[in-house]
Amino acid sequence: MSFRTLIPGELKTQDVHKMMLGAIAPRPIAFVSTTDKSGQVNLSPYSFFNAFGANPPLLVFSPALRGRDGATKHTLENVQEVDEAVINIVSYAMVQQMSLASSEYPKGVNEFVKAGFTMLESSLVRPPRVLESPAQIECKVKDIIRTGERGGAGNLVVCEILAMHINEDVLDQHGQIDPYKIDQVARLGGDWYTRASKGLFTVPKPLTTLGIGVDSLPDSIRLSHVLTGNDLGLLGNTENLPSAEEIQVYTEREEVKSLLDAIRGDVENSTTALHLAARELLQKGLVSEARLLLLCSVDQG
């Protein structure tokens, strides 16, 4: 039996970070909503997170300084201005949207809107809750502990729980949280996540060029009765929507022509059929093709 010994002081910070993410896993995800002093909302996930006591009930998450340049995360700036936060728990049904919200959008961009989440007014703090989250925890920030000044250094945000909001759909007959119903996800290294009830899966990282977001999708897609939040999160993770020329080339493929011919007719039913076909493509990982199909017109001759 042999072991590889790694000494952090002898490695680049990003290499230490990658090895930590792979070894210290799975990690729960704090999907944190905050506001700055002007009321601008931010929503971002952090997997350096856990619970540290029940009396008082404390949670700690860490928005690290950005590794490449030591920049401060908007979340950290916000809790320094307004000492409140909501920690929203992430279920599998919202994981793709959560991932999209982790994009480095400029300050002032509301990730609730970009990722297609619904803002829900909190009862005791100013930051809003994520309606789609099965458990939303309102917190008072008690302390911020800086662990260093260089890129990759942590900032331990110590939060005291003021209120917890649990979706009754995830409770069992005894009023306790059912682990199968809440269906939480946790973070590992790279693109890897785990679904508590089913095991490992991957989520593509958001584009470094910034995805257009769910809010930039056409209403016919964004307001679909077929596509899920995860579907929309995948579709919004693109730099641009396909051009008219790209869509036209796609519709000339024989299999696409056959599909469009088969579903023409009643507008409502044909749209449903188109979206169901796109969902099948998304489930196969064919996200670009799903975008193209959704932008096809079933009324074309």
C-alpha cells in the first residue's frame, strides 16, 4: 500500500484546493441570499458550509477570496454591510439553476432573476428566501472570521438561526424531514455532485463568459409547463441563443423534419410535444440540440 503525500506549502493554491474538494466530500451546499445596504439582492452557493451547534443554533459558510486575484465575493461584501442572510438548502430539482446562479455576474445583477428562482419575503431578515428551496433558514450574522489575505483564503461567516421554513411536502407522518422527500444534493470535486437518495452525477460548470440566464430565454420556453427548473438552468447556461441561420439548418435535418411534421396541428398540443422531445434531448445531455429544437416553429411549411 502506498500513499502520495502532499504538503500545501509546496503546491499552488489551486492544486491544494482541487485536492481538498476531492478528499473532503460530499459537502452540503449553502445557497445564500444576501442584500447590500442599498437593497440589491445577491444569491450564491457555497459548499464550505456546515452546522456547528444547536444552542445557540449556528451555521458557518465561507465565501473564499477568489483564487486567481484575491477578489472579494459579493456575498461577503453584502454581509459586511447588512449582517443578515438566508441559507437555502438545495434539492435535486433545483441543482442546475443553482449552478447557473454561481456564475460571476457583475454586482447589481440579481441571480434570482438570472437563474429563474422566485423571491419570497423573509419574516425576520431583509434578504429574500428561495421559494423553490425545501428548507430556508433565516440568519443573523454574528461574526466574520478572516483566515488570510491571499486568494483562496476563507472568510468564516458565523450565522445564528433566527427562523427555519420547511416545505411541508418534505415532512414525514411524524413531522420530521424525510431524506427521500427533501432529496438534497451535495458537492464533490470537479463537476461531481451527489444526490443523497441516488448517488453521483455531474453538473456542467457555468460558462466563464457568463450564460444568458433563464430570464433571457423566450417566454415560450421560460414559461413552459413541460420543462423543469433544471431544464431551464441548462438552457440558460449558454453565451448566445442560436441564430436564425443555425435554426434553419437544424430544421432541414431529416429526423427534425419528421418530428415537426408529426406534431403539427393544434398549437397547444404541438408545443407540448415539442417541449417533451426537447426534454428527452436534455436528459441525454444534448443541450445544444434541445435549444435548437425549442426554437423551431411547428408551423413552418
